[in-house]
Amino acid sequence: MPTRNIYVADADLPLFEQAQTLAGASLSAVIAQALRRFVALESAEREGFEEVIVAVSGKMGMEKKQFLGRLLAKCRVPGNRPERIHAYQVYLTPKGNYAVHWKDVPAFWYRPDAMPHMPRWDFDRDDSYEQASWEDYTHQWTDYTYHLDIYDSLEALQERLPEEVARRVEQALAGGPPDVEVLDI
């Protein structure tokens, strides 16, 4: 292979030396690796993909996951219990997979009188605020679980996700308009 010369400004020499030291490889290998990453990111961005970082519930608490994706749909649907909802974000990845980030979260609009384990506040009475403590309510706000599921096909995604979410993904892939009612007002 022919030799290629790269001219480096004097101000950038320490950066090149540090890169070579950290890599423990030849400088040309370091440059090639950096260029591969640069080309992959730039190509993905030109196709509408961006770096996505999501939180996922793990064994040791919250973990962060990062990937390239293009948001196809966002949707909230009722959860497994009436006081819960599932909030979905579905991404298409550059490799053609579907990354589904979803949260199982409290439905804050759920009626407090239908939740017997929660104390009630009666806002017409001045002393009712004293009956309920902050701790009684914080578990509602912190009782979240975060998930990241990967599907290799639209069919696999449709089998596992609620119909409303799958419909929005199909609509986005078909290039159709989002669920927006155009008003002539």
C-alpha cells in the first residue's frame, strides 16, 4: 500500500502523541479508527439518525444505554393496572432494528379515592394537608421502571407492542402524516 502523509500542526502534536500512547498501537491505526467512527456518525446523521441515551432499570439501579436511532413514534397507553401507564418511544436504528424504550410509570390522573393505599387530601378542609405526609406520595413519583427492548423486524415489534404503538410506527415508516387533525378555523 502506498504511503500517505498527514501534516499535523505543531499545536496538535501533543494530541497525536497522547492518542498513540493511549491506543498502544501505531498512529495510523488510531487515525483509521477515529475516521471510521467519524464516517459512521456523519453518515448516520445525514440519514436522520442521532445519538440517543436512555435510562434503563438495572440490578444496581439506573443504567444508561447509548445507540444511534431515529425516533419513529411516541405513545402512552394504559398499563397492566389502572393506576399505571406505559410510555413508549420507538427508534429505528441504522442496522434496521427497532429500539423500544418504554417506561412503566404511575398514571398521575388516576383518582386518589380509587387508590385505597393512598391517603386522601380534602382541599376543602384546612387540616387535611396535615394528614398526609410527603413520604406517602413519593413512592408514586419514584415507582418507575425503564426498559429497552430491541426487535429485528417490524413483525416482531407488532407481536409484542400494543396495537396503538405498532400503528404509529407503521404510519411513521410509511411516511404518513402524524395523528394530527387539521382544523380549518
